[in-house]
Amino acid sequence: MPQLARRVGRAKPSVIMQVAEKAKRLKAEGRDIISFSIGVPNFLPGEHVYAAAREALAKDSGQYGSNRGTDALLDAFIAHMEALGLSGYGRANCSTGIGAKHVIYNLAEALLDEGDTIVFPTPYWTSYMDIAEIVNAKVDLLACPASQDYKVTPAQLDTALAKKPKVFLFNNPSNPTGMVYTRDEIVALADVLVKYPDTWIITDDIYNRMLFDGLEYANFMQVHPQLRERTIFIDSLSKTYGMPGWRVGFMAGPESVAKAITTLNSNHITNLPEIVTAAAIAALTGPQDVPTEKCAEFQAKRDQVMAVMNAIPGVVCPRPQGAFYVFPDISCAFGKTHGGVKIGNDVDFCNVLLDAKGVACVPGSAFGEPNALRISYTCPTPQLVPGLTRIQEFFAELV
Ligand SMILES: Cc1ncc(COP(=O)(O)O)c(C=O)c1O
């Protein structure tokens, strides 16, 4: 029997999807399940997006398209970046992919040879680790526990970059913590980054429109424009516009990198579909009221989740200021029992919570932080308080 390639042995199915699947199965069995597990927005894009897709369908050419993305799509993305304070990018600096995940996968292929080192902070978005493992990169993790608000410090970054890794991967606002770096924090990190010209920087900023408390989005290139020559900015329509299933992701960076991503596209996906492209342009250039309204809604939900987390003795929960995640440190529960079932770690905690209370959360170990769990609060609003109440009861019942 022939063998599968070794890289497939390194690829693991997503833990987040496994929790979501278990929750779905219990629901199908008739259990009353509230899911805080999967990080998808609970809204659909505006009507103008569907109108653009329908119009494109009516005029469909049925042909292959650009490996990079159409000029109109790239121009819409460039205008979107300018609104974020990132000006001066041209079409040759940009490329697209089937979601940001695909763009990041392509970047791993484009920037990392086998055995090269990629550095990123923990907690991290699970796919960073999975993708690094598939391309057989060495991973250097920067531990950022709750006690430092899950944020990497300039000193940690300095120590890591002194070892000359090939890539530093950064995510702001963060999945899974919801934490957002302030402008001062970005300045301090950028001051370190400029010292190490041998390292590529990937900044995955797909939640850049979901910032709370009046916080402004900041990134390294605004602080030190010379970082542009080795920084790749990542964006996506998935979360901001409620379009995760449409699969549109972007990158902007040096021309050589955009060209490499485009070449990789030419060898697998060829192009984004015409109808998806039309919808994406409409989302980026049309009315922005959906993302703006949703951001306000998420901020209010964040407050509700935090009120409950702060009221549970022993739980440590840095206050997120973006995205739609809260990442409490629940290690105070380890060693206790619920209904006679022992909770030894985060995975036990999530399993017992799901079985006992019907609430699905993702264990922190999926994100490299086994003291925590991730609550994604994009559930329908009427489910939020009952779900939180069940978590609070669960803690109260621990012995
Ligand atoms: C930090 C981060 N980057 C990238 C992605 C991938 O997004 P997309 O749907 O565009 O592939 C996600 C999705 O959860 C994410 O949380």
C-alpha cells in the first residue's frame, strides 16, 4: 500500500471544529445547547452585497480570471487600506486568496523553507501552528499569559528576533483573546522590529474594524514606514462583513511577496470566482453600516461577558477591546470536581461543561494556553445571558 506524504501526518483536524461538531451532535440529539465555540459572525452582509452578486451572475463570463484578483477588487482593497491609514500601496503590492487562512498558508509556502523558524505569541490562532507544522517550520512560541494581558512585550520580541527567525507572525486584534495593542504598544514593538532586518513580519489584522472603547487601529508600518519592505498585512471579509463562507482574503506587502502568492494561486486556485469578486467589491466600497452596527453590538456583548467573568471567584480575565472573543483563565477549577467528575485540565473543563450545562467553549490548549478557554460571543443575543448564567452556575457547583 503506498504511503501518504509525511506532511499530511503533521496536519491535524481543527480542535475548534471538533468542539463545534460535538455541540452540533448533542443538539441533534435534542439537548439544549448554547454554543460559544465557533468564531463566526452572527450576521449576513448588507443587501447591496447580494445585489452585486446577482448582477454578476446575470453577466457571468464563465471564464477563468486573474490569479492576483481583478483590478477592481484590488483597487477596492487598496482604498479600504487607505481608510485604515495604510496608503501608498499599488496593485503590484497586493494579492488575494480563498480567505485569509489560504493567504497565510500561501505565505508560509512562500517565506518558509523546511526547518526555518517562525515566531509567534501564545495564545495564537490555531491555524498558525497547524500551517507551520504542515510546511515543517520550527516554531518559537512567545508565552504571553493572562498576567501580561496576553500581549507580547518588546523584551520578549527582542530576545526572539535576536535569534534571527525567518518570520514573525503577529495578530491584532487577537483571536482567541480579543486583546488589542494600543498605539504606544505598537510603537514599542515596531521599535524592536526595525532592529532586525532579516525577519519577515506578517501582521494578521483581520479584526481591524472591530475595535471597542474608541480605540484606534494601529500597525507597525504607520510607526516605521521602512518596515513595509518586509511586512505583509493580512485582511479578510469574513468577520468584518459577515461573509466567512464567501472566502475572500487579502495581502499587501512587498511586490516580490505579492508576486509569489499570485504564482502559488496560479498553481492551485487560479482565481476568486467572478460572483464572489463582485460581492467583495460591494462589501468594501458600499455602505459600511453593517460592520459599524455589529461592532457596537459586540462591544455591548463583551461588557455582558466581562460582568459575569469578573463575578466568578478565581477566574482571571483580561478585558478584551476587539474581535468577539473573551479568554478567561479558568485554572482555578483544575483539581476540582463537578457532579463527581474530576476536572484535571481545560479539555476536561470544556467537556464537563458541555455535558453538564450544554455550553460549548473551546479549550485554551487549542490556542497554546491550557489555563484558559475561549468564549466566542457571536451567538444570538437571547442566548448570551442564559449561556453565561450556566457557566456561572457551573463554577458555583465545583467542589
Ligand atoms: C486571526 C485569524 N486570522 C485568519 C482567520 C481566517 O479567516 P478567513 O475566514 O478569511 O480565512 C481567522 C478566522 O478565524 C482568524 O481568527
